[in-house]
Amino acid sequence: MPNMNSKAGYIPIRSCVVCKKRSAQTALLPFFLLPAGIIYDLARKINTRHYYHCPACLAGLPKWRKKRAKN
């Protein structure tokens, strides 16, 4: 009987901020926001709130940022 509390084989799922499609965390590009702009953290080393987007949604990112700035 397998251990139900084990996290072996766990794959984190994240959502793209542009298209809202859910994918494995490794398939999405992580970035965070600074007042100066968008900073990509491809090594995932910086300890801060990351956002994720699909490689195909790169063109929609400026529109998302404008929409987020209004809120």
C-alpha cells in the first residue's frame, strides 16, 4: 500500500496570467514585477512572488500588465 502522504512524483500546477490555462510549473516562464519592469527568473532562485505565463502568451503580457496596473 503506497503512502498517501508522500509527495513523491508531485508536479506543481500553475496558471498562465494571460490565458488562464493551467500547466506544469516547469512548462511556464516565471517572472516578477518591479516598478522598472518585468524581471524573468528562469533559475527560480529569487525568493519573491512569481507570476507565470505560457511561451505562446508573450505577446499578451503588456496588455495584462496595463490591466493589472489599473487595479
